[in-house]
Amino acid sequence: MMRSLLRLLLSAVYTSGTLAGALVGQLVGGRTVVGARRLAASRAAFGMRCAVGSPLPLTSGAESCIYLDYAATCPIYPDVAEAMVPYFTTQWGNPSSPHSYGRQTKVAVDTARAHVGTLLGCNPSEVIFTSCGSESDNWAILGAVELGRAFLQPGDLPHVVTTTIEHPAITACLDHMEQRGEISVSSVGVDSWGRVTPADVANAVCSRTVLVSVMHANNEVGTVQPIAAIVQAVRAANPKTLLHTDAAQTVGKVPVSVSVLGVDLLTLVGHKIGAPKGVAALYVREGLVLPKMLFGGGQESGRRAGTECVPLIVGLGEACAIWNEQGVEIAQHSASIRDRLLANLESKLGAGRLRIVSPISFGPSLAGEWPALPNVLSVCVRGAKSAQILARLQEDVAASAGAACHSHAADSVSGVLGELKVPIEYAQGALRLSVGRHTTMAEVDRGAELIAEAVLACDRLLERV
């Protein structure tokens, strides 16, 4: 069966030249014309780029399910999929090979690196491709700790500062190292909006602090941290301390410039910005040489061994190129439809029943900083249970109670909401709704109706008990 599907897919790719056409026509069947028309209409509105706000041409057989879970994973943008096709089919050389096949793919990898560099405002040589955000985060931590040992006195234990609301890719790595006696860790708390105070971070820094890692935006509530101010405060406290930020949720959502942030290390993730899963990158400031975590060949300028996965790297580069061209429009569109979604929910459920956990912001402050992601809406429904609501919605609306990597136990409350001190009667009804480039007004209007219907249906069940 799998071989038959693969033959059909490859046949469609070679004959149509489009990944969207192959997937729509061969794997879900009967939707080739519809998908092609939607893709063509979208491109007609924005040249060769799909228009911001255009519906996705491909839904993998879930046409009736409204996708409001961009924070968990972003759909692969149709124009990203198209850019990847040649590197699955005709341009399959090894980038390290000197012949024409290899040169073709090396140019593709270099071009993708340049697109990432443009997005981050850094030199392409400062971008290292990795397999995922967890690899980038782990490498940043392990490398910074090893480098930091050189500045410590014999017997001193390296110290790392982070926050209480970090992604597990950070906390699990730090916990592992701390349990092995390799480091000590200080975790700084946040306010009721999930924001950390730069002075609190600086106060946690000591002479043994080799690394400070603070996520750029929280993946559950969307709070954007004042990274530039944190960097400034930490540099004043200990100039030798390295600074890392996990920008998985901000890249592709708000402007991200490493020169503005001032960090030494930054993580970005492909599947959060319209690229495929299995590819990410780590920005490493020029002059900083991280110890290797993978050993083997001399790929990535000798910094990370392993033959580059060219199709995925091309996809990441194309997704970054899309942001470079459409970023302002994507952010404005996301904020607009997020606010419409919130207004619809308040209208249908009553503002008094909802607790807004996300610090809502339509755009940057006068200082040019975004206090919150424009695409994330975290709300808590008083007296409801997230698991029950989502169970009723699973065929109609794709949403979540929080981060996809966290507990899904029926009555569990997110650790992030606990840190924000959200009352239990609200926290148990948490919903994280997130939108993006291809979310439409019609989808958020219908999505709000379905969410409200699910909440009221759960209410009626409780009344019968």
C-alpha cells in the first residue's frame, strides 16, 4: 500500500511539477481541481506568492475542521512546498560533492542560509542548520556551559539562569545536567502576564553564571519578553555571561533582529513558520565557537556533522523569504483576526466568563517592541474543562489547551498558568487559539460559533449531573 502511494505521489510530482497537486490529487483524491484553483487564485492576488489571508489549498482530508493551532505547528505554506519539489525529484545531489549535482544543491543551501540571515539581520555564516528546536536549544546550553568552564575557578560549578515558563527543550536539558551535578540553575519568576523583569534576571546572575536563556515569546500565552533589556542588564552584571533566546514562536510572527536583541545564540524552528518539520537553525554570534555536539564530516563549515537535508533546508529558507517579503502584512492580518476571534467569543459566551491570559497587542510599542505575539489568543473559560471542550471540537476545530508538548490529562493545569496564578476555576478551562498567514475571517467566525456551542453543551451536561 505504501509503495503504491509513493508511486502515485512521485508520478504526480513529475507530471504536474507541483507538490500541492501531487498531495491533493493522489493522496486525498478528488480534490485536485479545487486545490489547484485555490492555489492559483491566491497567487493571482499576490504574484507568485500566496496572498496573506488566502485559504489553504490543501487540507489533507480535513476540510470541515477549522485550523486554529498555528502555535503547535504551522501548515506548510503552498509556496514553500513548491520550492521544495525539485530537491525531492531532480536536484538530489550531495551539497558536499564537487560535481554539478552537488553544486546545484550547495547553491540551494547557501541561498536558504542567506534568507535566514536576512530575516535575523545577521551574516549567513552565523546560521547553522539543525534538525529541530530541541537540538538547537540543547546545543546552545551544552556548548555555552562547556565554554564557560574556561572562565571559572577550579572546582566552581557553572551556573545557568532561566525562567519558570521555558519550553521543555530548555528545562529538561537543564534538569538533566543539574541532576548529574554538572551545573546549578536559577529560575526567575514572571508576573501575571507571563513577563519577566530584566532586573530580576540580572539579580540572579553571579560570577559563576555562564549562560542566561530566556525564551523570546511564551508558547502558551504569547507574552514577548524584553530580551534586549535583559541582555543589557545581564551584561552589566557579568560581561562574560552568554545569552540565548528560544525564538521558535517569534520568528515569522514579529520582527526578530539579533542586533537589536543583542543575544549570542538564538533558536528558530521551521515548522513554526510555514516550513516542514525536521529542520531548524541556531544563530551563533560571529567569533563564538560552540563545541561540537555531533561528530563526523565537515558539514556546516565543520560545526555540525551530517549530510544536509536539502529539501527541508530549502523549505526553511523559503519560509524566511516569505516573511522577509510579507512580514508586516502577516503580523497585521494575524492580530486583526485574533481580535475578531476574541470579540466573537466574548459576544457568544459573555466577557465576564472569559479570562484573557494573553497580553493582547495589535502592534509594536513606541519603542518598537511587541509585548505579545499577534497570532496567539489564550483564554480561560470559567467553570469549564478544557479536555471536555476539545473532545467535542476535535472534528470541527483544531485547537489546544496549551503547549502540544505538555500534559493532556483531563484535569491538569498548565505549569505556565500556575506561574501566572490563574485561578483554578478558570485555568481548568484554558484554550490556546492561534492563527496565521492562511487563517480567514470566515474561519474565525465559524470557529467562535463552534467553540461557544461546545462550551454550552458541556454546561448542559454538568447541569444534569
